[in-house]
Amino acid sequence: MAFKFQGVDFLHLDAGFSEDELLVRRTARDFVEDNVIPIIEECYRTERFPRELVPVMGELGFFGATIDGYGCAGMSNVEYGLVTQEMERGDSGLRSFVSVQSALCMYPIYTFGSDEQKSTWLPAMAKGEKLGCFGLTEPGFGSNPGGMTTVARKSGDEFILNGEKMWITSGNIADVAVIWAKVEDKDHKVRGFLVETDRPGFRAYEVHGKWSLRASVTSGLSLQDVHIPATNLLPGTGGLKSPLMCLNQARYGISWGAIGAAMSCYDTALQYAKARKQFHNQPIASHQLIQDKLVWMVTEISKAQLLSLQVGRLKDAGTVGHQHISMAKRNNVWMALECARISRDILGANGITEDYPIMRHMMNLESVKTYEGTHDIHALIIGQHITGSGAY
Ligand SMILES: Cc1cc2nc3c(=O)[nH]c(=O)nc-3n(C[C@H](O)[C@H](O)[C@H](O)COP(=O)(O)OP(=O)(O)OC[C@H]3O[C@@H](n4cnc5c(N)ncnc54)[C@H](O)[C@@H]3O)c2cc1C
């Protein structure tokens, strides 16, 4: 038996949101309630990405939501955060898809791309007619992408790409891959390239057997002498800073998304605890230890909401630092994973079944803790900021 989501607003933060922000959240929440909740357990069980929802999400303006023009919604960063929160209340895999399409593909095209690249890709990606993936991680280089071995060699008016990418979200369903490679010249700088996935020499293979993010497509990419026109280079890219700027966008959305997963777990546990009776026919919610767990969760969720909201307001004001985003991603994903574990405990045996969303969120959050900078790498990023010493 599933419960209808009640929302979590212990600190009355809703009173401070604008009408537009509340409208965006309501739209995303209704979309998830009507379209995602009814099918997500089946998708998860059968390892299926619900592709049929892509055009609907495009119509609602969820892709490239913060971009102005090109058919995008031009939302504020706080509004976009509320969208990712609601998406991940549904499932982290769905939010991952939105993050990759928006923050890791449309953002670099918009920020680093030529006018022609922008007009070719952005309007179609906003509608969900064209899908993207982001290839940074390699089998041998995850936390340390600067070690990448994928290379791009200039030959006349083409680049020729060779290399392997791993753990790439949406790799098998993408029309275009944003591939990060070192250019074989005197500088060996990392640059971004738009690689159409039907080019000879490009191959995507799906990673199966995941116990996490099962409703999301994860792939390995192989590039063997892939020829692309020199005009497919993203001209504004130069150095590792460029992909890290994209990751910052995505990490920001994840910080909100994790709140959504945590709210789903907490809300389920709260409603369950009020209904479930043990000892003297009393609801377990009336026992002190259960209350302590519920209080821990609502307190941590409230703190996470404040953190993401403040980072979002800084981002909208143009004053956010990458260290702020690292703190929000690191804290909120940890908090959500703890909420999933505590909620599972409150549901007892029922907590391990697919009748409730908790185990699914818990398994998803293990990936979310690792990708986009692991929990510990974010500690090192923040540590470097406050001490001035890099400890990688
Ligand atoms: C489901 C999923 C989807 C993904 N999607 C994408 C995608 O779309 N595009 C993409 O490019 N990548 C993607 N990734 C890859 C992801 O970003 C990497 O997994 C992540 O960066 C960590 O790299 P790694 O797995 O190689 O771990 P490693 O870098 O090998 O780290 C292993 C452990 O060592 C720790 N560690 C590493 N270095 C240090 C250090 N200096 N000090 C202390 N501890 C350290 C880490 O914190 C971690 O605990 C995805 C991953 C997953 C699981």
C-alpha cells in the first residue's frame, strides 16, 4: 500500500517562495504524481527507462530550464531546483536524466557552443526530440578526470577521436554525446566535442546488473577513429575547468533532488508509523524511539532545504562559489541516504518491499553519493577552500 505524498514544510518555507516558484513546484509534483509514481516500480523491476515521459517533460519545460531563449523555460535557479526536487521524489533515475540533458548537455552547448551549435541542438533538446549524454569518466579515471586518455587529433578540417568512456548516463539513448578529450597538440588541453552518436566508430553499450538507478540508462562508450567536423568542437571550452563548470550545474540540481528522495522516505515512514500498531494496540508513532527517528529526519530535511535554498539564491544572484555547491551536494545526499535507512527501519519488514519507495531510493542514493564528485571528494573540495591546501 502506497501513501499519497503530503509534502514536508516544517519551517514554513513555502511562505517565502514566490507564486512562480510554487507554480513550478506544483507542476512538477503533479507530473510526478500522475505519470511517474504509477509506473516507477515496474520500470525499476524491469530495468526500464520510461522514455515515453520525455516529450511530456519537454512540454512542461523541464529540459534546459534555466536557459533563456531556444524554446527553453528561462526559470530561476531556485525554480529549477524545485523541479529536480520533485523529479527525485519520484526517482533518482528520472532526475539523473533531467540533470544530464539540462546541466551536462544543454548547459555546455549554451555556454561554450557556437551560434550554429546552439540553434541546431538546443530547441530540439528542449522539446526532448534530441537527447544528450556527457562523457567525462573513463574506466581508469573517475574522481581524477584530468588523467583521461581519450584524445582528439586535428586532421585538416576534422578531429579524430579515440578513447573509452564509462558509466555514462543516457549513453544508449543519446543522439549527441558531449565528449571530453585531450587535444593532441602542444598544450594537451581538455576540450569538449559534440559527437553525433550515429558516426562510424562510435559505440554505446549498456551496463546491466545495476542494483541502483535501474530506471536510468547507464552505458560505456567506445570511440575508435571517430571523425567529426572541426566545427563540432565546443569553441568556448579549454581545460578541465569547462567540464567542472558543467558538473557544478548538475551538482546544484542534485542537492535539491536528494531532498526530494528524503521527503519521500520520511513522509512514507511518518504515515506508516501513524497507521502501524504494535504493543497495547498503539501506533508505533507513539513510541519514543520512533519519534526520535522521525524528528531526526524532519530536522535534517529542514536544514537541507535551507542549504539548497540559500545556494540557489546565491546562484540566482551570481555570487555562488563551487564550494557552496559541494557542501549542498555532499550534505544533502548523505542526509537523504540516512533518511532512507532510518525510514526502512521504521517500516520493519514492509520496508524491504517494492510496495513502498524506500529501498528503491536507498539503492539509488548509493549512486548519487558516488557520482558528480563522491562524498569524500566534496569534503576535499571544501577542505581546500577553507584551508588553502589541496589534499587530493
Ligand atoms: C549510475 C552512475 C551514472 C553515472 N553517470 C555519469 C555520466 O553521465 N557521465 C560521466 O562522465 N560519469 C558518470 N558517472 C561516473 C561518476 O561520476 C564516477 O563514478 C565518480 O566520479 C567516481 O569515480 P569512480 O567510480 O571511478 O571512483 P574512484 O575515483 O575510483 O573512487 C573510489 C573511492 O576512492 C575515493 N577517492 C578517490 N580519490 C581519492 C582521494 N584523493 N582521497 C580520498 N579518497 C579518494 C572516492 O571518494 C571513492 O570513495 C556515473 C556513475 C554512476 C554510478
